[in-house]
Amino acid sequence: GQDGDLESRFPSSPPASIGKSGTGFYINKIGYVVTNNHVVDGCSSIWVNHDKKDIPAIIIKNDKTLDIAVIKADIRTNFYAEFANKIRTGEDVMALGFPLGDKLGDEIKATKGNISAVSGVRDNKNYLQFTAPIQAGNSGGPLLNESGLVVGINTAKLIGEDYQNVNFAINGNLAQKFLGENGINFQAGKHNNILKSADLVDIGKKFTVKVLCSR
């Protein structure tokens, strides 16, 4: 069956030299992880690090232009992110991820801000602009609203003095569309309670993973 073919494609030896690392998040029970394409592009093997374990992964679908990739980690999980259906300018958000690889340690990092625009550079509707600071290793991590739902996929910021404190995320609605078109199972969640920041982190760290790229 199809899963049997997948198994044979998972890398077998642990990651050797880590070329670059980024962040991703589970979107369903069978170990599918969403990240940025530039995090997994050109890797000889890909691994997901979660709860101090290195789990082998393979690319299922990717799109260079949208900078989105779906990888499957060799794991089943009860914790996965749900997407928000409504995304509003001005709403408070939290970016989760593993900036700068190992230099800042293994603990997940959380930064807060708000959505400053529901479009990117030159009104590109594929992107959101937000104010929570992120660094390179944050790429591919979830941008969560106050209910803990994914509104975007953090993508490394534009560098240059024109872009101070402006960060970009792939719009979560675009991500849902991409997943739907490729027949990949995901969930949209209901906006319910507004959670405290520390509770958002507790929820988010259960489905947010470090993505490692072996050269």
C-alpha cells in the first residue's frame, strides 16, 4: 500500500551535519507537518525534533513560490494545530518557533505582537504582516491567534532598514487552500476562549517542532 512505500523513503541514520534548522507544526494525527519550503529545500534528509527525539521525515508536497512545504514525520500524534477561519487586522498573535537553531537552546521561543496588515509587500494577499519579532529559525512555525488557532506560517523577515519590526507570515487561509487542493487532512478550529499567553505556549509547544535539514 501507499504507506509501505512511504516507510522505505524515511531516512534511517540520524541527522549528521545539520545544514539549517527551522520550525514546523503538526496538522493531523498521522504526523504531517507544515513548514516553509526554504527550510527543507535541498536537504539530503529531513528530521523533526520533538520532545528531545529526532524523528525521520519526508517531503509530501511543496511549493517554492508560496514557500510552503508539507512533510510527514514517522510518528502518530494526538496533538496538532487547527487553523483559524477568520483573520483580522489588529488581532493579537503569538509566534512560536526555534530561532537561531541551537544557539538559543532547545526551549521553544514565544514572541507576541499583532497583525498589522492582512497583506504583504505590494499588497500581496498571500502574506500577513505582523509585529512579533522572529529570527531565521522561526521560519515555518505557527502564528497563533488568542484562541490558539493558526492564522499564519511565520516566514523569515525581510532584512533592510525599510522593514524594521515588520515580519511576514504566509496567510493561514492560503495554507488551508494549499492543503485542501492537495488532499491533505487538516482541521479548522472554532474561536472560543481567549487564552493567556503562557497557556497558548503550553498548547502550542505540543504541536510545534524543530525541523532539521541534513546537508
